[in-house]
Amino acid sequence: MFIDTHCHLNYSPLYKQVNSVIKRALDAGVEQLICVGTDIPSSGKAIHLAEQYSNVFAAVGIHPHDTEAAKSGWQKELIEFTKHDKVVAIGEIGLDYYRNYAPEEIQIEFFSEQIEIAKDLQLPVVIHNRQADKDIKDILTKCNYYNCVLHCYSSNADYAKEMLQLGLYISFTGSVTYGSKKMAKAVEVVPFNRLMLETDSPFLTPSSKRGETNEPANIPLIAQKIAELKGCTVDNVASRTTKTAFRFFDLQQ
């Protein structure tokens, strides 16, 4: 079996056809899905979906793009969300210096505060990182909290090694199928006990389906590329990444 450790069923167009999306995922062997929030409303929607479907779990958090628009009192709402028994992580949170939809100082403030919330609650963290390697590492070091996954990994192999040494996990999306040598080298250095699979759907459709909306059923295509880069079978990738995801998110098989 597979787990899609990061998808946005709470986003259009997946939300409007969620029954069909989940059925296609199950038919493809993707048996559990983690629906990730990016602000307070989408986090609430992720929990709502998790309540409706036994194989869906939720992560809740405020994405760097959404920090400037967050309303006061968001901390209380986020902590309240974490009390739900199907919330398995804080996320998606982090820094994005590529788009810069919010000032860097606001992004840093929100990221740091959410890391501290996760630390207090002993919850894993799903991190968004675009061109912010140093600040991500510095903030985690300052907070002394490393129970985190670098989602949709896009940095180089050397940075992967640094973060693995701190105890972080790394997950890969359909972008591994785009032919990047940098990405291939990063995959090679991440051991299976720290490696997870995700679609980040509806974004980042694997290359063989470019032009289509991405969805959790495409996880096997990502696994196939990982297997190619690691020199092993897809079944091996499935079993080992699933085991890693169960451990990181504290899920029951």
C-alpha cells in the first residue's frame, strides 16, 4: 500500500469531486491520505474531510503565503484544531522567499510561533521551503525542534544531508519525474527510513500526465521514479515509505 502524505483535497478542483478522487486513489493502492491546510479556513475544511472519510487525516497550519492575511487569534484556533483526533501534524508552514507573498519578517514570525506550538504539543511539522534554506535551519535550531518533514523537497543533496543529520524527514512529489539532476542526487542521499511520498495535488502532476490535474492516485508514478533512482522495486518503495509515514505521523496500519 501507499500513503499520500501531502495532498490538498480541500482545494478546487479536488474538493468538488472528492468521492471520485478518493476512490481512484484506493484503486491505485493509495490507501491513506493526509489532507493539508494552508490557513484557518482550509485547515477546518481538511478536518471536515477527515471526519467524512476513515482513510483521510488532516494537518493544520498557516502557509507563508497566507501569513499576512491571518486574523488575530489564529493561534487559539490552530491549537483548538489540534485537539481533533484525526489531526496528525502542524502544517503546511514555513518560508517562501521565491514568491514573497508576505514580508519575510512576518513569515519568520509565523513559522517560529507555529514551530513552538508544535513543540509544546509534540506534533510533527510539515514544512514548506522555497529558497529559504538557511532561515529554515536557523529557526529549527533556535527552537530546538526537528520532528519535521521538508515537503515537496527542492533543495540540493548537501542541504538534505544537513537536515537529515538534524533528524528531519524529506518527502518528494511528482517533480522527481521532471528530469532534474539536482533532484535525483537529493533522492539518492535520503534513506528510506526518512523518505516519504506525496503528490501535493492538485499541483505538480507527474511528467507522464502533465496537463492533467494531479491527484493522490498518481503516487505510484512517483514511487516508480524513486525506485528507478534507488535501484529497487516499486513494491520496496511502497512498503518502506509507508512504514516511514506511519512512524512520522503516528498512524495505525
